Amino acid sequence: MLNQLKKINSINYILIAILFSSIYTQDFENKYSLKFNSSFSNQWWSFYNNYGQKPSEVDLIYNGNFRKNQTNYYFSIISSKNKVHLSESFIKSQIFNNTFLKIGKYYRDFSLYLNDQLSSGSILISKNAEPMPKIGLISSYAFKKNNVDLYFGISHASFKKSEIYTKAPMLHEKFIYLNHRQNQNEFKIGMVHEAIWGGSTENYGNFPDSFNDFLKVFISADGPLLEGEPHPNALGNHLGIWDFSYMLKKDDKILKIYYQHLFEDTSGLRFSNRTDGLWGLEFNNYIKNTNILFEFLNTINQDRDPPYVNESYYNHGQYKEGWSYNGYVLGNPFINAGEYSNMNPSQVLHFGFTNNDTSKYNYKLLLSRKIDIFDTIKFKVVFGKKIDKLFVNIFVVGEENQKKNVGVKIDYFL
């Protein structure tokens, strides 16, 4: 393990980040982490929802948050195995009123209720993959009456060239939410639309990428009916969610109920895939200083409606990498995720548990299992103790009847 640590010459990049942040110590929120994994670390919760990074024996991590005037700067750097990775890092600046410009590598500005620390992962954009290079606009508008407001945004992102993509495709993303607040209650309904378009492959050549083609992608216009296809398809690879959430705040307690309904075609848009999606229930502080989350992931109705049969989620006939980035699924990792891929529809139960008061101790438990087929329980247990400005965490990751990954993570806050 010590030899591995010596080999990480990219520590220089971490030192540069430390030097830069130390100049602005009064304004920066800094967190430095050193993570040691056992040599056997190919467990579910080691590989997935891990920012698109495969665990190594030693990882160095830096997170910095700096705000000046109307601009927020966030940096996250991960260094391992002689490589340095720029993880979620962006600049978000207010350009007028309630409108912000955001540029960098980041995940999402929708489904803001979701607790990424405990969740199995958003069904559309989770923290399973590396964040994509993206530029976006986010805005909101409050109506004068009825405690109603709109929250909306649009962004453009880019995939990477690969063995399949000879020219990197692009990502179009937009969302809109209607929010209603009444006393201690908050209701939200939204729609998020994602579309992979442009780029090229060896099999299909160049895909359309003109401005007129973008307009077709924007409105999900159907393309021509191709020979052998049961129905015309929209230009590009489209998917999205209907996003419903309810939150009740009472004293120091918060209750969340949410449902992300996944669609990849007009049948899903009309709820022909019934109850497919991610269902969630979260209790914050109902047990003092404790957060408890339950989730149910359902995908058993994905090909129910003819002629959309045999069309599994996250996959596409032309964009062969499907809904993934750099080898990792962009959405919930329990849907067609790498070596654990299961093309059959499935149902997953997930449980998360953590403490809210981390002034002295920190603990977390994650449990997940597919319930419609034989499966093992995938778990992650974390226990930590604060010592001055250090937080020392011991974690165990594993599955039933398999070897466990035991590791240590040391966080230093400045």
C-alpha cells in the first residue's frame, strides 16, 4: 500500500490545489481526503455511485468551495494510480435577476430533493458516472399569488470519443418544474428531457448535427420510418422523467415522498409503462439526528406497449453506448450497469441510514437487493469519529457470502 502511495506522482496536482486554496483561506471551504482501500475492492458500492472512478489502493481527494460576489466556484480533484481526475468542478454565476450561468463538469440542477448520499441513484443523472463537460442556464420565476413558482433550465454537454464513437455525440438537456408551497407543505411536478444527438460511428457514419437538426431534437420531432423499424424514431436518443415530489416540514422534522417516472418514447410519456421508475420515502429527524431513506426501483414494464417491445431502458440501436458516459451508466446503476448488467426487467429495494449530527461521530448504512430474482444483499457500512479537524472513517463494502472490502478514509477540513 505504501509503495502504491509513492507511485502517485499526480500528488503534485493536489499540492497545487492546496496552494491555490490557501491563498484564499478566509473565503474557501476546503476538504482534503486520503482513502485507503483493500486490494480486493471490486464490490458493488465500491464501483458504483463512485463518480465514475474505479477504486485503487490509495486515493487522494480535494474538494474546495469558494464564493465571491455573485459567483460560486467549486472544485473536486481525485488522484489515483498516477492519474489525476477533475471530478465535479464548475463556476456558477448570477447574470441577472434569478438567472445563473453554469459551466464546467457537473451533474444536474433538477431533482434537487434527492439525497445523493443515501439514494441508490437518480434514474436519470446520478453520481454513478463521471460528470460531463456542460454549460447551462438555470432560472426561476415566482408568481405573485398562490405561492407558485417555476424553476427551469437548459444545458448542452459533450460525450467522449470512444471505440464506438468516432466523433463525440452531444447532449441536449432541459427541464421545467412547477412548485407550490402551502404552509408546511411543498409540492413539485416537473419534466426533464435528455437527448443524445450528433456525433458519428463506424457503422452509421455521421449523424445529423446542424442547427435545424438541433431544433428537431429540441422538440423530439420524429425522423423518417426506416426499413425494418416498427415505428418512426425521433432524431437522436431521447429519454426523460416525469418528476413528482412532496415535502412536509414540521418543526425540525422533514418528510419527503418522491417518484421519478422514466420514459424513453411516447408510450412511457403517456405512462404506458405504468409504475416503472424510482419511488422514494425519506424521514429526516423523525428519530433524533437521524436520516432514513427507503427506495423501490421498478423496471418490469419497459417493453409492455407494442410496437415498443424489446426496447430495454438505457439502450439504443444507433448510439450503442446507450445512456452511459465513459463506461458508466449515467442514471441508476441497477439498470444495465457494467458487469452486473441484467437486460431483464427487475425490481430493487434500497435502504439508507445516516446521522445528521456529525460534530463528533459519523455513521452510514446502505443496503440494496433485487427482489424479483435471486440476488445477494449489497451493503456499505461507514463509521467515523472526529478528532479536531480530522474525521477518520472506517468503511466495509461487500455482498453476502463474498469477500469484503475494508478501508479507511481520513478527511481534513480547513
